Amino acid sequence: MLKSIEEEQELRLDFSKLRKAVEHSPDIIPVVAQNIDSREVLVVAYVNEEALNEAMRRRTAVFWSTSRNELWIKGETSGNTFDLEEVRVNCEQNSLLYLVRPRGSGMCHTRNSGGESRSGCYYRRLDFESGKLENLDP
């Protein structure tokens, strides 16, 4: 049985993701969502002007889904939302940092072996020696 990319130990980075995303959604920039309390990076996503305006209006994390080509209101279906506390802009004004306060049981769409949603999407560490991924929340 094949493991999904979310669970395997092999490093298979998608270096073409940004090119593919921009091809279908040309007016986007990356945004990092970071837990304002723990400083854990939860997810890297994309926003367009509509998503940013909606996020500021709602005071919750809103992204642009490059796979579905639509607004992605974080937690709309899962209930695991991000209260938007602050938005920071980088020096070149081509990426954003959302400082958020998570509300809910987990933030990532993947689950650990106990069936719990993981707190964020960065639950694997790259081993420098072997080049394999180590799951920190199995």
C-alpha cells in the first residue's frame, strides 16, 4: 500500500507548485500563518486582493485556494479557525505574515495515529544525514 505524500518519509518537494499556482491564479502572493502565542508556523498559503480584504473584514484567516480557484475561509467546514490578530507586510510588499490565534482542535487537514488533527502543517523534520523525513507527531 502506498503512503500518501503527507505521511511518507521520502522528500518529494513540489518545486513547480508556485508556477502552477500562478498559472491559474496570477494575482496572488504567499502568506504565512503563524500562531501569535507560540510562534509556531501553521501553514503557508496564498492570498489575492479579495482574500486579504475578506480576511481584514472578518478578522479571520482567509486565503485563496489555488487548487480550487476560490476563497478558502479557514475553518469554514472543519470549525478550526484562525482569529486574525495582525497582518504584517514584507519589505518588498510581495508576501504577508498573518499572526493568528487558532480556535479549534487542530489546524492541519492531516491526522496523527491517534486520529487527532495536527496543530500545524510542519509536523515533519528533514534529517540532514539521511535526507529522510521524520514525523514529529506520528
